[in-house]
Amino acid sequence: MKIIAFVGMPASGKSEASRIAAEMGIPVIIMGDVIRKEVLKRGLEPNDSNTGMVATDLRKCEGMDAVSRRCVSQIRETGSELVVVDGVRGIAEVECFRQEFGKGFILISIYAPIEIRFSRVQKRGRSDDMNSIEGLRNRDERELSWGMGEAIEASNVEIENNSTLEAFRKNVVDVLGNYSGPGPKK
């Protein structure tokens, strides 16, 4: 079993890369869905503040790999030989996946400058997004406190996402193709 996980700062392109993987017929597990589900379970509004608070609380109470541990069973339940995981947030999650899947775990970091990331945040309109570049910087700091920087440094491959969507799409298809075979299904 191969697990390809995406890591990167908020709005770097992890969700877009996962969408491309899904178009290629690869099952995708979204780590953020674990947090969003927990936010709703606790009866909270799904905004950036609550999402961040719940994510931090889960890691504090259950360990820094709490989200990845909750994803392992979902990954195995796909029954697929290749699965993409969207949204590694820290080195403890990387270590959890490496322990579970060994050499079958591949970590791909996605890089985009903060100005480009903020313009994407403004366009995507998710309820848990921030509404200022300062808000994005705060979220960066929160995620860096979970070990995001170390996770990015531990990646096997880096994809830059500072140009067009078409260029990024081609890079993602090429990298995923190295692990999965042919390109996107039409």
C-alpha cells in the first residue's frame, strides 16, 4: 500500500492537488474533515477560530498525532493500493504515517508565497478561512507550532505552486504519475 500525503502552509494548494488525485481515480482522505467533524460534534460554528481551537485541543488531549491516528482506519478502509492524504500538519503525523505504512508513505510538500496564498483564501470562501493577511500569518504560526515546518522539511518531494493553475496541475499529475501510473481519467 502506498500513501501519498500533501503538506504545506494554509492555501498552498493541498486541496487542489487532492482534487487532481481524485480525478486520477486515487481515493483521497482529508485530514481537515476530522477536525471539521469534531467542531460540529461539539456544536460549534465552523469558523477559523473554532477550527483552530478544536485542532489544538485534540492534539493537546490525544497527542500531536491525534488526527493522523484517526485517519489510519479510513485509509485502510479504502481497500486501495494507493491513497492520497490531504493536509498533514505536523511532524508527529508524519512519524505516525511512517510507522503505520513504512516505505509506502510518501510526503509531498507544496510551496506558495504568503501573498499568493492570501489571494487564494479570498477567492475560495471556506467558513474556516481567515479574512486578512494577518489572520493568515496567525494561522501559519498556529500550524507551525504543531510541527508543520519539520513536516515540510521531512518531505520526499516539493512542488512549487506560484504560477498558473495549469502549471501546478501538470506538476501534480507528473509527480503522482511517478507513483500511480497514467494521468487523469477523463
